[in-house]
Amino acid sequence: MRWSNSGTHHDKELLRVRKKGEDFTNTDPWRVLRLQGEFVEGFEALSKLGPAVTIFGSARTKKDSPYYKAAVEAFTTENWGTAAKLYEDYAASLSDAKKALMGHCMYRAAFCYQKAGMFKEATNAYARFVNEFKEHRLYPDALLRRAECYLGRGDANEARKTILYLKQQVDKKGLGDQWKYEVEFWITYLKERTDSSRALKDYKEIYKKVEKNFPDVANKCRWRIGRVLMMEKKYNEAISYCTEIIEDRLAADREVAAGSYLTRGRSIMSKRDPKPVEADYKAALYDLLRVIVHYKDIGAPQAEAMYYAGKCFQLLGGKDSAKYWQGLYRRLQREWVNTRWAQEAAKELTD
């Protein structure tokens, strides 16, 4: 028991008779008890709640507002296509006096199309944004995402043109080193398929320059280094490199982590020394399914992860193997229509 300076127990001091005019409910001990009661009440309420999502929004936005509906639609059902349309409709309803909000809605519409894998619609939506909002703070980001969408459509030439145009804007507007290195990263990214050895060297050089001050760019470089190692069929090196990234949870953001799981999974199932056995295919499948389930908010690697997870099921065999890989490939065709992985899946299903 702790004692007060007066020699009495603290609990007795807390519960002593108050002097006339002294309101106990205005004292600090009462405040602590009230806060404790609120914590208990809150935890009891939350204990009865199943899987849920919290949406933080403006009290000035009514529930019948299309803007509100778009947010609810996107975050509760992940129906990104519908959310994108609601954002577009809301942007179209705004007057020029609300130009900033209009730009934000147009950008969010493009972003939702991209999340849905609707790369053609996303490309067009980003194009409208960059044409109308050249001074918007999201302008360089929209150009970068537009390039990503071209890559999603398999159009590397248009992606390269967009990145080079972004480089001009970065130099012209003096957007700073962050964007300078972002552009360097993406130019290197576009080199991967034609000159992977050069890309590997460039990624390492960029990483040295950005490691301390620009962790986002550094993380992307780390992931792509592992990816290039896989492309060069250095599977064991790729596995080791990606494992280091995955275990370094503080440094690896969600996009990098998802890409690393995907790269490690593909490398495990593709390695030749030693050749993979059943346990390896199961480990690869675990990595690929982790991308599909735990990183479904990261759209880029989803289609590829589904395709190679289906391959793993084929290699593992078993009585339910066909059901699993065919189910994945049908889902791939539904959700990622405009990707080459969906086209590959369609070939597998028709053979």
C-alpha cells in the first residue's frame, strides 16, 4: 500500500468526505475513474464487433453525398470501378468555384480505376487530370501513375514517353530531389526487360544515393534488385535478397513487401539447384497466396501472383488441384481482364 504525506492510505484519501462546496467530480481522481470507465465500455462494445473498417470523413459531408458514397463503396466493398464512377459524377457536378475539390475527385477516380485493374479507363482519367490541373500538387504523381497504367496495359513505349515527359516537368518546375530520383528509378525500371544487367547496376547506384534521405525510393530499388536477380535466373540469390527485405519489416513498405513475397515465391518454384520438391512448391504457394490475401490492396502484383499460384497447384497435383488452379484463373480473368496474366490464364483454361 502507498501512503500519502498525511499518513493515510491513498484509497482512504480518495474516498474521504469532501468539504462543503468541494465537488469530487471536478477532481483529478474522478477524471481518472471516468476515463477508466470509458475504456471498459469501449472495449466491451468492440469485443462484440466482427471484421470492420473505420472511415474518417468530414462531418460536413452528408450521407447522401456522392463523395461520401464513393468512399464507403471503395473501402467497404472494394468495388473500385463503381467508386471511380461516383467520383467522376461528383467532380462533374462541381462548379469552377470548387476547382480544388474537383481536381481531387478526378484524381481519386483515376486511382480507383487503377486499383480495379481497369488500366485503359485509368489512363484516360489520369490524362484528363493532367490536362486540366497542371498546377495541382498531385500533378507529378498523376503522370507517374499514368505511366504505371500504360505498363499495366503492356504499352512500354507510352510508359516511357510519359516518364520522360515527367522528367522534363521535374526539371522545369524544380520539384526537388525526391522526384528526380523517382524518375531515375522508373527509367531504370523500363530498362529491365531489354538490359537487366544494366538495370541491376543502376538500381544499386540509385539505392546508394537515396538510402538515407528518400526511403520510399530506396525500398523500391531493393525490391527491383531482387526482381532482376530472379529475371537473370539467379534464383537462390533472389530468394536470399527477398527474404532479407521481408524480415526487415520496418524498412519494407506494403508495396515492397508484396513484391518481395511474389519474387521469392516465383524464385522458389523456379530454382534449379537444387530442384524444387513438394515442400518448396508449398512454400512458394504460401508466399503467392499471401500476396493475394494479405496484400490485396496492392493491385500491381495481384494478377501475377494468381497466375503463378495456379502454376503451383498444377505442380503439386492432387485430386483437388484442378479445382484450385482453374478457380484462380477464372478469378484472374474476371478481376484483371486487361493484363497479360489474364491472357495466359485463358490459354491454360482452353488447352
